[in-house]
Amino acid sequence: MDAYEYMSSRIIAQLAGVTKQYSLQGDVVHVLRDIHLSVYHNEFIAIMGASGSGKSTLLHIMGCLDRLSDGSYTLGGKDVNSMSDKQLAALRLNYIGFVFQDFNLLPHVSVYENVALPFLYAENDSSQSDKLVIDALKAVGLSHRLKHHPGALSGGERQRVAIARAVVNTPKIILADEPTGNLDSVTTTEILSLFKRLHSNGATIILVTHDHDVAKTANRILYMKDGRLSENE
Ligand SMILES: Nc1ncnc2c1ncn2[C@@H]1O[C@H](COP(=O)(O)OP(=O)(O)OP(=O)(O)O)[C@@H](O)[C@H]1O
Ligand SMILES: [Mg+2]
């Protein structure tokens, strides 16, 4: 294996010439423009950038929650573009943990059930998934809130449930959209040490943040500006 082949084999996710646009009442809105990005196994990347620059859109595409308009996206060696919705759902289950910017918790079920959600469609042994759910909630300091519904939690607690749900299936890639946006500094430190632990256990992490101190946790910082991604601020 030569150096080029070795580096290629270390790539877990790769975007080439990715664009995303929407048509809105006759206008075309360009949200992502010609994005090129190679993510290596076990990288920890932070993405920063102004509001509206396209960070969430990029993360949703990388998390197979949305489709690109043009270009190509390869995840774990597979061309995501050509996969069916069903195949994408399976890929998400095995590969991806996603922390949504607005949490996306189910309001009418308990904390426990929200975190157990990724297992609902998988044929998991329930005694095994029970332990994983409890462990994930312990890791975010919420094992005393199993029966609460999201409406009976604080904003920061809801965010921590969203993080527990994202990591419960030990995903290879964790995509986190402002995971510390609503947390105080103590909880932010706790959540960041959780991400660091997941990273040292082998996960690849991509985290969107507005906070320079949070971004410094990462090994590489990228900047989004008007739909373009760059290494420079
Ligand atoms: N469905 C849509 N139709 C048209 N425009 C959209 C659509 N979804 C997103 N946009 C636009 O795309 C741009 C980027 O949105 P995105 O949510 O990716 O920004 P962001 O960088 O995550 O911002 P923030 O930091 O505020 O979360 C915004 O200007 C938004 O209005
Ligand atoms: Mg956003």
C-alpha cells in the first residue's frame, strides 16, 4: 500500500463538490457551494461560522438526513447519493449519532424511551439495550430522570437527553449541532469531556459550535462562510 492508498483507506467520510440549493417562490437559494471535505477515522472536527452560513444543512447531509443537490458524498466507502431511504436508515443506525440543534425529542414519551429510540427499529436484545440506555443517561448525568417527559426537564437537561440518544448505539461518527449551545459552563465542561471520552474510544466527531473555547477541544477547526467551507477564519 503506498502513502496515497493508506491515507484514502483512513477516510471515513468524503464530500466532493457538494452543493445544496432550494427553490423558493421562483428564487434559487444557494445554501452550500462546492464543498470538499475528507474526514479521517477518529478525527475530531469543529465547524464554526455565522448564523445562516449553512452549518446545520451540511451536518444534515453528512448525517444522511437530507440529500445534496449536486456533487458526491461517500460514507464508510459507500456512495450515499445512490442509496434508498431504507438503506440510509440502516446506515444511520450503524454509523451515525446525531445531536440536533433543536433536540428533536419526542414530547410524549419518557427520557428513557427517547434514548432507547435508536433501538426501536433494530433487532436488539432488550436486556442489552436497557443497559446501554442507562449507561448513556448516566454519562450525561441524567439517570435520575428516566421517567420524566421532555416537557418536565430544563433546557440543558433536554439537550443532555439528545446527546445520550445520539451516543447510545456507539456510533462511528457523531455529528453534533451546537451540543453545548444552551448549557452553563460546568455542564459544557462535562459534555465536552464526554465527547473527548467517545473520541478516545475511537469515535469520529464533528461538532458545530459558535464558541471558540468549545472549538478548541477539536483537532481541526473549519469555517463556514456563505455556504463555503474553508480552513481559514
Ligand atoms: N428548506 C429551506 N428552504 C430555503 N432556504 C433554506 C431552507 N433550509 C435552510 N435554508 C436557508 O439556508 C441557510 C443556511 O441554514 P442553516 O440552518 O444551515 O444555517 P446555520 O449555519 O446552521 O445557522 P445557525 O447558526 O443559525 O444555526 C439559511 O439562510 C436558511 O434560511
Ligand atoms: Mg444551525
